[in-house]
Amino acid sequence: MSPPGEVVRSGGAIPVRLARHHGVACRSTFECVGSVIVMKVEVLAVQNSDNGGPGLLAEWLSAAGVDLDIVRVFAGEKLPARVSAHGLLVLGGAPSPRDDDVAPWFPQVRALLAAAVEDQVPTLGICLGHQLMAMACGGDAGPARGEAEVGLEEIQIDRFAAAGDPLFESLPEFVPVVESHQDEVWELPPGAIALASTPSCRYQAYRLGRCAWGVQFHPEVTAPNYLGWGRSGSPLQTAAGKDPVELLAACEAAAPRLIATWSGFAGRFAEIVRQHADRMDRHPKTFDGIAVRPSTVADPESVTEAAAPRLIRA
């Protein structure tokens, strides 16, 4: 790792460790675009299972100027002790959040989540990630005490709790989601704010601190991984007692609403990440006499229709 301010040229990109944020060394990557150096904004994404990738979130975040650095912990890839990227995304997966024997990387994921919350790094935990973050920060999670949820559901936003929340305030009271879980958060961490629920699951979403969120549902879902989750004979599908063909048909029919809702959600999270990146890298405004600025997109919430076919057919 180069010392702060030292340039290491690699393949046209210029990685520069610029500053320390909450005591953590922060590294940004810059690319030359004409006479301007453009800062790349990155989120560290933790993938917990082979079929649990970032899905449409990767596309939506990329369109909003945020790249994903995916660490496939299920395949043995190593996690850092703290997040030096501009954000953290912890994805879902098949293991229960208490299955450290099945997923021996879970203690490292929980430690990383706790550090990210402490360092005020924008963080999003999805399904298993939502549960692991609760456990990491003083809450608890385990087998669902209500019914398993699979397929299309509606969550109810707590309008009072969501007032002023940058991700949830603009959502209507009832919004469609795709679910696939038989575990849940039992107890929120101290200070966390519950933002959404269903009749079967009290904590569908929460915010912890200024910029960390957990969601039990899957805003990133695409047809292939949904088919895998709901395949005939799977324990989760059997527990839910639903026909996988009907599950998929309902998900496809709701695709326009799902896309409109969760692409905007991704755009808002991207903006929070970009604001964090700007705070981290605020001081170096020039580099070798060339202006430095973050990359920009015209409207991070406008990425909707292009992704719709992928939800249905990708």
C-alpha cells in the first residue's frame, strides 16, 4: 500500500490513498478522462453464496456512478478488517445467521459490519446481511418466529419512523418486495429504528446510526436466482407451501413496480455513498495540476426501464 498522496500507476488507473476517515486509511481510484481525473466511487460487496450475487443492484449502482468490489467469501476470498471503500453491501445467502460452523467466515463479516457502523460508512445489509448486522451490533437473529416468506409480498412502511430517512421517506406506505427467508431479526441493536414490517416479520427494515440499513427482502432479485430460491422441493419453498411457478408469475407481473421502487432506492443509496466519498476525498482538489472531481450521472433514480427485462428474463 502506497503512503498517502503517492501515485501508483496501474493499467491507466491511478490508485491513491488520500486520507484517513474515522482513523481508517481510505483509498480511492482515479481515472484520467481527457484533462480531468475522475474519482471512482466503490462499495465493498460481501457475497455469501454462489447464487446470492448483487443482481440488479450492481447495474443500478453502476449507472449512478458507484462500482462494486465483490468479495466472494463463500469461495474463500478474504475480507479486510475495516472498510476502506466508500460503502459496504452485505448480500444474502442460504446459511442461517447463527451457522458459523457452516459459514466460518461469518465472524469476520459481523466484525466488518460492526466496524463499518462505528466508522459511519454507508452500509446496506440484505436478508442474511440484515440479520448479521443486527447480531454484530448488539441485536439478535435466528429462525423465523412467524411463517417463512417466499415470493411477492408487500411491506408496510412506518411513516412516522421513516420521516426524514433518506432511503425510506419517499416510499408509499405499502410497497412490493420479493422475499425468500426463513430466518429473521429477533431483536434490533440498541438505537436502531424499525422502518418497515409485514404481518409475519416485524423487522423488514431498520436504520442503525446515520447511514446503515438492513432490509429483510431482496431489492436486487432477478429471475434466475429467484427460480433457484423457489425451486420445487427446496426446503424454503416447502416451508412456504407455495407453487414455484405461481411465485415466479407473480414476481414477473410485479416487475414494473419492483423496478420503479427499488431502482430509486438504489439511486438514493448511491447518492449517500457518493456524498461519503466526497467527504473522504474533499481535500485534494487538484492532482499534478489537473482538476479532480467525482464522476457524475444526470439522475441516479432514472435507471428503471432498461433493467425491467432482466428482472423477468435475465
